[in-house]
Amino acid sequence: MSQSLNLDAEYHVTGKTMYLDDLPELHGTLYAKVFYSRTAHGRIRHTDLSEAAVYPGVTRILTSRDIPGENQIGGIIRDETLFAEEEVHYIGQPIGMVVAESSVAAHRAAELIRIQTESLPVITDPREAFQKGGLLSPSRTFLTGDPDGAFAGCAHIFEGTADSGGQEHVYLEPQCAYAVPRGQSGVLIYTSTQGPTAVQRTAARVLNIPMNLIEVDVGHIGGGFGGKEDQASPWAVMAALAAVALQRPVKLVLDRKDDLQMTGKRHPYSSDYKIGLDHDLKIVAYQATFFQNGGAAADLSPAVMERTLFHATNSYFIPNVRVTAHCCKTNLPPNTAFRGFGGPQGMFVMEAAIHQAARELGVHASSIQGKNLLQDGDEMPYGQVMDRTRARDSWAVVRENFLLDNRLEEIRQFNQTRKDLKKGIAVMPVCFGISFTNTQMNHARALVHVYGDGSVAISTGAVEMGQGVNTKMIQAAASLLGVSHNQVHLLNTNTTRVANTSPSAASATADLNGRALSDACLQILERLIPLARAELKVANEAELTFKMNEVFVNGQPSGLTWNTLVQLALARRINLSAKGHYLTPQIYFDKSIEKGHPFLYHAYGAAVWTCTVDCLRGIYEFDAVQVIHDWGDTMNPAIDLGQVEGGLVQGMGWMTLENLVYNESGALKSSSLATYKIPDLYSVPKKLEIQALESGGVNGAFFNSKAVGEPPLMYGIGAFFAVINGILAFNPHAKIDYSAPVTHEKVLLALYS
Ligand code: LUZ
Ligand code: MOS
């Protein structure tokens, strides 16, 4: 089953992959441009559309008044308009859209729109929002053991704050949609979304038509990273609104600048922690309060906040824990899903607490990390009793293969001999729960048709965003049916083929959709097996295997090919189509007591980062990152390796380089890719070594191949602490703020603090 291949790669690198904006446009297509608030908080006094309305080529300007249904796009909480009505709550909040015969005309006309607002107080800081009672959803606390009692008996207690910044998704393909009206039959929406059903549901609500009149179609999307889990919906709904109102096809593509201004990002967090240890460096108690910067509407923030709580203790067993999270309302664009979904923010605080403890106790953080790793039977603060844990196996590789002790000693010696250059080293263990934390989202369906010529078409709810899920689905169907890859075609993700989908998110897309697909394939096989047995006069079903487009009997080719079998089946009027379904077993969570078993399994691993800090200039480079990663029996090493590499570099960018700056009036200052820097080839560690943790038997994943999308991102947190350790090697008394990203400017200031 396991194969190293990416069926899309050739099309990507030769430019043949069709993205939304590459679709041939229908005759009569119109182009939309969204206009938005330039004030972070205010009352709209006057909107002057007159000049724009008469600009040559303008067909129509639509605002909240043109919405036939509800002006409401909130997913978890109904607190967000499609187009602002009386008030605006962030810079970039859509107010309306210009629809014109050309994209240029729409853009020019939009510049002529004048909006007068009366300013209201602006809040950008989550702690300030919290103090003023600005919450988007109720606060939550996970509690286990008796933290207060435990702290009273601790040998060492340390307290501090840790802040992590936001992160822009920088999907290569910006948000876009193309809507085609179908008269009485509703509307077809092409969209670049991770969540086709979210688009369908939201469009139905806003347009006031039932979901069965809305067909959502998704081909390849050019990156998502969470930014299109929920936030692809507004643009698709706007295009559909205009298409239905004007009965003409409407295309809406955000340019990069508009996308950066209008869409939400990873949530910045500001957090307080308190950690208690015994004489033996065992963590006895941990407490943290997370102030999540949710932005101006809830979007997915309550779910992101929940995942922060689930991952607050990372890979460690801590018997006494109290962690509380507040989802704070600020005047920034609503922040949203981003690879890791709050998990990274929670783990960063845990690692900061450990780092502070290590610094004050005069040991390397790894001495504390290694002593507190999870093992089977440990109960997490949310009640799940851990099994099939791999935290200690991963750590053993760090010590035995990556020679952690030798590395620490080499670096100690280097730092003794050099004054201008200092090296830092840090280890980042990761334990990430796999399943949507919202139990009811953990299900999927798939459709399989076998045609008369033996070719197979499959469709699932999975969206291909570059992560390789299409290849994995084709691999699975081909191997189950015993046909070759090129005999299987994967159809666009489409709400008329597969309904009521969960978004492609939570690292669970291949697991969920793959299992639904297996169900469908196995149903078809069950109908074919009796036929093959009769045809080949085989008594026992166990003697048959389907492989290489042929039926094998006791391991020998029988001469009965797949194509012949399919033709025989059709002649007997056998149904060669099937719908598969899957729901994740075992999982549940009781929010009233904040306990349960929310995850089917966990993914583990660890990364060792080393860096060199130039202590004259404050700049740094990563010498190496060594990773041990637990992907089980990977079904596709090429794809999974790409996910590990991409994830860890994206995490490194979040922690070191990517600096989202809003000023006090809520304006995004890092509003272009010239001022917002993401990692490039030169930022990547000079040495990148990734090892696979030996499979530890059955683990709960699809084909035993563990989810790999998000877990590696959190390796990036180690990059932060490697740099901090480099600074401390130069100046042991440096004032360290656990404030990510640790940019070169911050390093220079800390070196001489
Ligand atoms: N999306 C979501 C996610 O809706 N629920 C989740 O638990 C989740 N986890 C990771 C990434 N996206
Ligand atoms: Mo996501 S953060 O898995 O959309």
C-alpha cells in the first residue's frame, strides 16, 4: 500500500493544474470588487456611492440592503455580517461590492466610494478587551488534581508571561470565487475553500434559498493552512449574491493586498503561567491563563481556544493542572483557523514555563522535558487516558540517534571559545490530538462509480489544497479494488456528490474521507466477489485477491481481468456504484465537566534545533534541525515528508520571523509581502534531518498511516528557544521576554539588556 508518489506534482510544476482563476470564463461574466471599512471601530454616518455608480462599466453596487436572506455569516456564533450595516468593527470589514464589466472598472469605481464614519474607541489588545468585558464566547477552564494544594508543596515555583504573535496564511492562491446563476434552479459556486458545505450553508442563509439549490464545486485549491476553513465563505457568498441578483456569472478574486487587509489570521495570544516542580525536576503543578485575540467576531475562535486548552500541557504528564482561556473581542479582522488551531499557542506557553524554570535552576530545559514525558495510562487534564503513547520513544531517538548530550557538550565548548558567536540548542517534543475537537464533525462520506470500461471515478468530501490528499485517496481506491492508479479518476469535491461534509481540516482529512472511501470500495467488492467465485469456481472467498487489474486465486493470476469482471457484473445488473460512510468511533467529550475522550489517537515527535547567534549584529542562523516524527506506517512517505518539512518551516517562521504589526488604530502595518516576511530558502536550517519513528503497531489511523498535516508545525517552537539559549550564552543576565516572534531586532536588544 505504501508508495512514494504525488500524482499532482507533475501538473503543479508544469503549470497545468487548473486553479479557480484558470477556469474558462462564461460569456457575460462580471467582476466584483469588495469595498471595506477604513476605520477599526465606528458608526457609519454616510455612504456615498453616487460617483462609483455612474463609472463606465459598473453594473451594480450591492450592500447589506441587497441581501434577500439573513445578513449573517457566523459559523459557531451568529455574530458576523456579510456586509456591515450601521457599525464597523475592524479595518477591512466588507461594506459592499462593486460589480462591473471588467475587473479594472470595478477597482477604479470602488476607489470613488466615500464612507463617513464616526469613530468609536478601538481595542487591539486582548487583555484590555478582557478587562472591559469584551468576550466573544464564554471562558473555559480545564482542571485536574488540586493545583493550589500542589503548589503549596512545590520545591520550586516560577511565574511569568508568554506572548505569541499572529500569522498570515500566505496561501499562494488568494481568496476567490466564481458563481454561475441557474435561473429557477439556483446557483453553482466554484470556490477556493476547505469547507464546501460551509459555503453552501452560508450562501443558503444569506440568499434565502434552500441548500439543495446551491451546488458548490471545489477543484485544486492553492493552499489553505486553515485560512479557507471558514473564511473562504464570505467571498463565495458575495459572488453568489451578485450572480443571483444580476443573473450573470460573477467572479471575485481578492488581490494580495485586499486579502491581507480583510482576512483573519492565526490568533495572537498573551498568557500568564505558573509552574511548580519538585526537587527531582518533576512538574507537579501547572496553571495558565490564555488571552486569545479573537478579533471582531467569533469565527472559529471558540474552537481554536478549546484546542489550546487540550494542548496546554503538550507531551507532558502533569498531575495538577488548571488552565483557563478567554476568547477576547478586539477591533481586528476575526482571527481564524491556522495549522495547529490553537495547539501551538498553548504549547508555546508550556515551553516558556519550562524554559524559565530551567534557566533559574541552572539546567538545560531538556533536563526537565525528558523527565516529564507522557506514558501509557497517564490521564490528560481533559480526562483522556493515554495509550499507544510515543513521547518517550521519540525522546529516546533524540538521545540515542541525535546524541543530545554530545550536542549539548559541543555547544558548551564552542560557546567557551567564541565571544562574537554563540550557539543555542533546544528540543521541542510534540503531542497532537487527532480528531476534530467537536465530536460531531468527525464523519465523512465518499462516492464510487465503476464504469463499464472498468474505469473508476471517486469523490469524497476532501479538498486538495496541496497536502496530497487526492493522491492518498487514489492510492487507497486503487489498492482496495486492485486496479492501477491511472484507472482511477478523482472528481472535484462537489456538494451534489458528497453532502454535509466537514471541512478539510484538523489533520483528519485523509483519515475520515479515506475510511468512507474504503467503505464504498468494499461494498462494490462484496458485490463482485460472489460473481468471481462463481466464474472461477472458487469455494472460499479467502482464496481471492484483487490486484493488478486481475483476480488472483491463491496468489496465482486467474485470467479473469477486472474489466471482464465489470462487464459480467453489468450484464447481471449488479450495482457498481456505492456511497461510503464513516464516523470516528470511541470519541466523545462532555463540556459540562470538560472531560472525555476527544481524540482517536495522538501524533508524536520531537525536534532538536541548533542555531548560531551573531552577537555583534543580533542576527542568527539555524545550523540544523533534526526531527523524529511519528507517522505510523506512512501510506506515502514522499507526501508525508513534504508535510513535515513544510510544517516545521512554517512553524519556525511563526516563531522567528513573521511579524504582524497593527498600530493602535487597528491598522495593519505589515500589509504586504515586502513588510511581512515569511521564510525563504535561506531561512531554512542548513541541515535538515528527518527520521521516521519506527511504527509501534496498530494506532487507529487510516491504513495505520497517521495524520501528518499539523503536528510538525509545532516543532517550530524549538527554533524560538534555540535562539533564546544563544542569547543567554552571550549574556546570562539578559532580560528575556517570552515574546514570539524573536526577530533580529529583539535579539539585538536582548543581547545587550
Ligand atoms: N478545525 C475545527 C480544526 O473546526 N476543529 C478542530 O478541532 C480543528 N483542529 C485543527 C484544525 N482545524
Ligand atoms: Mo485547519 S487549522 O486544519 O483548517
